[in-house]
Amino acid sequence: MHKGADLFYKCHFQTAPAESLEDPLWTLVLQIREWMCRKYRSFTRNPHDWSRFKYGGELRNNSGTVRMSSQFYRSDEQEDLMWACRIEEFSDGGKDDATKTDTAGQIWMTEIGYRESADRSGDVSIMLSYFNEPYYIGRVQTPPRPNIPKIVRLITNQTELHCNMSGRPLEKVVLGVGGKQYDNSPMMFWSRVNDPEREYPMVYVGKNDRGQYAVDPEELNRIIFPNALVCSPMDETAARRIEETTPANTTLQQDGINVFFPPKKGQPRIRPHGFSSEQLDAIRRDEWENGVARKQWGNDAPDPVILMLRRALAEDVRFSESGELITIEDVFRAKERERLDNRAKDAQAKLVDALESAKEYESRLKKLRGERDARRRLISEAIARSHRIQEEQVARNNDVASLEKELQTATETVSQLRKNIAALEQENEEAYELAVDADNKRKAVLQDLEATKKDLFDAVQQLRAYQRGGFDMSANTDVVESLMRFNLPDMLSSNSKQTNNENDLRLTEIFSDVYSSRIHIMPDAAKDCITKPELVWQGLLCMCTSVYDIYSQGQGSGSPEVRLKQDSRVPACFTLALSEGSNTNQNSKLVKLRDIVYEGRTLNMTPHLKAGHGKDSEETLRIYHCWDSVTEKIVIGHIGTHLLNDTGMKNKF
């Protein structure tokens, strides 16, 4: 709901689709298609277009007065489904007979949300609001008469959806209390009122002393459907029994109306919300004499009491903030939340793998160290044995040959053991390097985890910023990457006739990529441009935003030149000229200079955005362009100096 908009209608109900219905969401989308095609005969009926819209996309009509967008989300477990769409309808103002001018235009916004659980039961929320054209000086249109939007009837009439209000079929939301059925008895009526699990309001319409209902229950239901259960006594006996069985903690206006809202925690179970017949008559008299409704709609104005109930039940502005309304922002946040959760899970899994690898390396290193210590002990024993042999050789001078042989054997053993020691030391170093590498990987994974947590925190902050400031569904990663160039600051800060043209051509390429859906720049448009890049950047950005908005949204209020000056985003040095001088327009050669061929069609680019005065220099800029209604783009044919005009020809000769 747009800030400052007026809420026209809201409702929330549930669905319990039949098993034979394969795709309840597609049934819902088809009803939206039927609704839009009835209102706008030129709107597409192509099933492929609406299938793409079902899974998240945009649709528009040929004239651009209707804009639709949607978001689709299904959890990884394939259990829960969320879908929402937003429909914006732009309408021009009507004639104001009093001032002989037009009234302000209006923008109607319809928001439809759908949530489906694992058991295929669903929740549907619908809200319609409208607001008048901003910055319009003039009178506004008369508010529309209260009614139930046709999209609500189209959806609730689908029998296979089994639409209900907390389990109660919507075709039974008007209840006559009394009769022979126990479910409709006064006792069951009060049981429903006092049920702590009740989730919907109940309206009791009593009868006055003349036997007339305070309001017509059927007419009331036609205005507030399906936002409450409308109850009324079937006869005098039922009315008397209802009064006799009224609980002690409840106030009942027997001859008037009573509204019983769902119980809430921290509040009394039953709060009195009602008016007597005498009070209702007083309300009707005052509204008839002084009320706004009769002044707006004349004698056809609805019953003031019914309007009062509609404002409370079907126009509750808290609906958009209560969480019952599912918006495209809610669906987008659910998708973002799951994406971030998956990133966190992946990082956690990597961390677990790294820790397990580190434990394995540590165990292997411990084993290698044990083997190294064992071999060192063997070497020590061998060296000791060698020393003993040498001592025995000195002592055994009579057996020198035998001792020398044993000494040689011991020496060879020592040499072999030393080789084993070297091999062990080498294996030990390799094991140590493996352990160090594993520890470095573990630290790197921990750093990745911290970065992921920071990204998660930044994303949460961004989501909160979306909640406070709205959300732009036109974000595009490819577009941002095309802007992120290392030399962009140098390009914008330079100002030299030798380099300006090269930088200006690069800027035109950037804007052609970023705003390809809004502008088309002809190949040689900036070939002779010497304007400083900073001014070219500002001019092209102005063309892609403010000037595009002026062309794409129609005239609105005021001329395009005035609307550009009133746009706070546009630097003061820029103005918009839609025509040349009369002498220039009468010169066929000068007019032909302003003709360009785009997609086989000849267009005239007389309108131009300008900055700076006097002789052409690095401080002046002219962007000659035209609006192509076929592609709904601005076609730019020349960027840089003045195109030759009548004044230029006189000065030339």
C-alpha cells in the first residue's frame, strides 16, 4: 500500500482445494487474468505470458496504463509456497464542471497474496487502495462508492478452491439464528461469540419493536463480504431466546447492531461494540442532514450504518501492517532469508570438514612423531653398542681381526640407521608442513565464515531498510557490474579536448548497457562530442530518469519543460527545449538534419536537452532526441554541440 493512499477494501480468507485440483495457484492466476481482460480488452490472454507471471515476472498493457508484477517462492523442502502480485492502474482525471478544468488523476493499487501449506490448504489476502496524482493543483475526483471488487467474487466463486472463513464456507457467512437445527440455535450463537479460538468478527443484526431489522443482513454482506459472519434472528422466538441466553459479561443491543471482534490476549474476552435502534436512527438523521456521503453520492448514498460497519471491517488500515496481507516484499524477503540461510549452512559444513581434516592431520602427525622417537631410541642403542665394541676391541688386542669385522658391521649398521634417521626427518618435515597447511585452511574457512556472517548481517540490515523505505524490484547485477569500472572516477574528473571525446564515447556505451530498456543511442551520436565527461554523465542520467519519466508517464500536470525544472533530481543547469525557432522549422535542409532512421522508421529529433550558453565548448552540451512510441524508448541521435540552425547559418555567412 502506497504511503498516503486511501484504503478502499481488504479481505482475508482461506482455501481447502479439492484433490482433483492440481494447481490452486494457477486457478488463482487465471481469475486475475479474467478480471484484467474484462477491464482491458487489449490485455494479453496468452497462457505463456501468464505462466511466466505465475513464477515471478511483469506484465503491462499496450498503453502502459496498467503495470503488474509478481514474486514466487517455494522452500527447498517443497512444502511451503508463497506468491504475491501487485497491480497498478493509472487513470486520467475527469472533467470538473465547476472550474472547467480536469480533476486529478488516480492510481489504483491491488495487492493479492497467497500462501500454501504442505497439506495444500491456503491463505488468500486482497487489498485495494488508491491515491490521487501528486503535485496536482486542482480538485480531486469523488470517492468511489463502496462495493466488493469483482476479483473477490471471481476467486470465491471457484467451487474447487472451497474458499472459507476459518473453516466456514463463504456461501454461509449470512446466518439466520433460530429454527430447528441445533447448529443455528441461540445457544450455538453464543458459543461462537465466546469461542476463544474464533478468528473472524461477528455482526448481530437485531429487530426493532416494529419487527424490522436494524439493517438488511444481505445488503450488509454485499458491502463487507467476506470480512465477518452476519447473524440475525429468524423470528421473534429466536430474538427472545438470544436475549434470554445473553452471557453476564456481554452487552447486547437487542434492537440494534452488535459487533463481536475476535478475542485477543490481554483484553476482555467480549468487548461491547454496538448501537441501539434509537442510536442508529440518530446516526441516519445526522448523516442525511450533515454527512459527506449524501453530498458525494446524492440520494443513492448507501445506508450510513452500513458505511460505518464497512469502514470498521472492510477498510481497516491496520490490515497492511498486521501480517495477514502477503506482499511481494514479503515473498522477496522469504527468498532472501532462505538464500542467506543456505550460505550459512554451506559455510558451517565447510568449517566442519576443515576441523575433521585438521583432526586427521593431527593424529597422523602424532603417529609419525612416535615412530621418529622409536627410531631415535634404536639409533641411540646402536651408537652405544658401537662404543662398546670399540672398547672391547681395545681390550681384545689378541682378536683384532674379529673385532675389526664386528666394528665394520656396526659402522654399516650406524650408517644405515643414520639414513633411516634422515628419511624419518624428511617424513617428519612433510607431516609438519601438512599440519601447517591444514591449520591455514582451517583459519581461511573461519575467515570465510566471519565474512559470511557479516554479509548476513548486512543483508538483514538491508531487508530492514527495505521495510522502512520500500523495495525497488528493478535491481540488476549485470547493470551494476557494467557501471563498476576502475577508470570511471578518472573519466568523470578529466576535462581535455584531447581525451573528452574518447571518454564521452565510453560513457554512452555505459548508459546504453545500463538503460537499454529506456534509451537507444545512435552509433555516431557522440562522434564529435568535446564536452567534459562530468557534464555528459549528468545529461545522460537526466535523459534516462527524469526525461524518460516525462515521456513514459504522459503529460501529467504542466508542460514538460516546467516538470523538468520542478524535478529536484535534475541539476539547475539543464533545461528542456521541445522545438527550434520558426525560421529553422521553415528551412527544409535544417529540418532534414534532425531526421534519423531507427528500425526502418524516420523520426525527428528536434527536442533537445541543453546545458550552457554561447559558443560550443567543453562547458556546453546539447542532447537531441525523440520519443519512439513503438518501442517506448528515447532515441538519442546527437550528443555534444549545437546542430546547425537559422542563427548559426547567418553567423556562418
